[in-house]
Amino acid sequence: MLGVVPSPELVSDAVADRLRLFLERMRAEAVEYGPDAAAMIDAGARTLVGGKRLRARFCHSGWQAVARFSDRDAAETTAVWDVCAALEIFQSAALVHDDLIDNSDTRRGRPAAHRALEGSHVDAGWSGDAAAFGRSAAILLGDLLVAWSDDLLEQALTQHPLADAVRREYARMRRDVTVGQFLDIAEESAWSVNSADSHLERALRIASLKSARYSIEQPLVLGAAVAGADEEQLRALRRFGHPVGMAFQLRDDVLGVFGDSAVTGKPAGDDLREGKRTVLVALTRAGLDISARNLFDEMLGDPDLTAEQISFLQATIRASGALHRVESMIDDYASAADRALSGARLENSAVGDLRDLARASTTRSA
């Protein structure tokens, strides 16, 4: 497959195949746990259905970009598909916990995991608080998905000569995104005791940790590490991946406020109801006078915002110039990423795929 850029469908199919085989093994090993545990395994499997497979695509592209420069045998190179699948499982774990933290009812147009587990409690006719069960079970389901992710990663790295380097990068990814998610929820409260001048810097740090590295840069580097990338190649991929990741998160921030719920699968203006202190919010506040800023702060984070109030906040963001500035930042990050690939010692066909992925990640509508 060297020299052949895989289509999104090929990546999705390959990852789905790895996940199917893995889940068959998990179900077989879980028989001794009884039927209630089987229901949890099924809940975990449902979280792995759908999605853009973005991390898997970047991981495979990272591998593709350097594999022809390495002397890897077939058994070693096929390990990348298991690493791709492991990333998708970890992403599902993050989404289960993220929806719980954000009190989100839906994910990909379906009930979020804690809501689905709540529903299973009701359907089974169990006693007690179904909502409390759903929340508690979702915490454990997320933990199980993290364990599955580690299991599949170790399967990929069995007897792989570069296993230590891949493990180090994977461990760093897990730490970064966990701390980034903590900083994200902390900022919803901490912003009020920090100077307004620091809000943009703090929001950019969160975007880097929870998204730019985790969603783009580290999957790229993981794939390249599986293929035996040298330090020069890894630096080039990091210089490309991080700005793409920043643009990806800024696009996510825009969609969280202005996205079409029919496309995103999430209620319109969800980030406003959740009180996310994003780059978009930091720039909005900086562009408002004191009275308008106070009103904006008072409304932001109210879970009961009406459609009219959401529209008012959207208009405020536009009028402040923040939306225009964020769109300009997205363009600047995309340009920086494109420049990072110029002259890099990477497979030419894979460079084209990386550029296509960057465009798709930064211009998406969902």
C-alpha cells in the first residue's frame, strides 16, 4: 500500500474491521461476567459506531508519510491499523466523559452514552434512580474504553521494535488531553479571578492541550513512530500537525456557537449554554464595552438560554469582531501548516493527503 493514499472510506473500513475483531474478543472474554456486563460491552460497542475517524486518518497519514523511507516488514507496518483503532476507542472514552461533564443529551444524533444507559435502566425495569445510574455507569464505561484502547495498543506493539517510542507518545497524548479537559472545565470558573488580558492566552493553551495535540499532532506522530520516523521527520509533522490542530479547535468553537444542529448533531449554541470559555469568547469580551461585556458574562453559561437569547449572543459575537478574527486565525494556522510541509522529507503522495486532511479539518461544517 506504500505510495497509495487511502480514501476516507478505506481508513474507516480498516478501522471498523480492527474494532470488530477486537470486540469479538472482548465479548468472548466477558462471558464469565454475566448478562449485565454484556450490556456494558454492548454500550461500549455502540460508542464506536460512526464519527469522522479523523484521528485514525491522521495516524495512518503520518505512517504513510514516512513508511517508504523505513525498512519495515509487513507484520510491523500492519500494526498501524491497530494503533488507528486504539485512537478511535480512546476518542470514544473522551466523548463519553465529555458528554457527561457537559450534560449533553445527544452525540452524533443519538442519545449520549449516559442517557442511553439511563434508558437501559428504565427499559429493564430496575429500581432506583435511572439518571444517577446512567451517570455512574457512563464514568465506568469511559474507563473501560480507556482500558480497551490500551489493550489494542499493546496488541499492535507486540514484538514491535519501536514499541517504546510509540508508548511514550501515546502516554503523553493521554496526559495532555486529560489535563487540557480539566483546564477547560476549570476555566468556566477560573476566568472570573484572572485578568481579562490573560483570557486569550489561557484559551489558546486549552485548545492546544485538549485538541491540537490530541486530535491532529499526536496521531500523526504516532503513525510516523510506528513506521520508524527519524527526528527530522517527526519535527516536520509536529510543525504541520499543531497549527492544523489549533485551526481544527477554533473551527469547533465556531460550530459550537453557530453550527447547524441538523449537521452537527448537537443543539445550536450548545457552547453558549455550557459557558465554554473559548478563544471566540475571549475575543468577544475583548471587543465589548463594560456594560455589554457584563451582560454577555451574565448570559453565558445559562443552561436555560432560549433560542432568542442564543441569537442575541450570536449577534453580539459577530458585532464584536470576534468571529472575523477567529476565521482569520484559522486561515493563518492553515497557512503555517502548509508551509511546514514544504521541503519536508516525506512521501509526496502522503503530503498531498495531509494537505487535503488539513483543509477538511478546518473548513468542516460538523
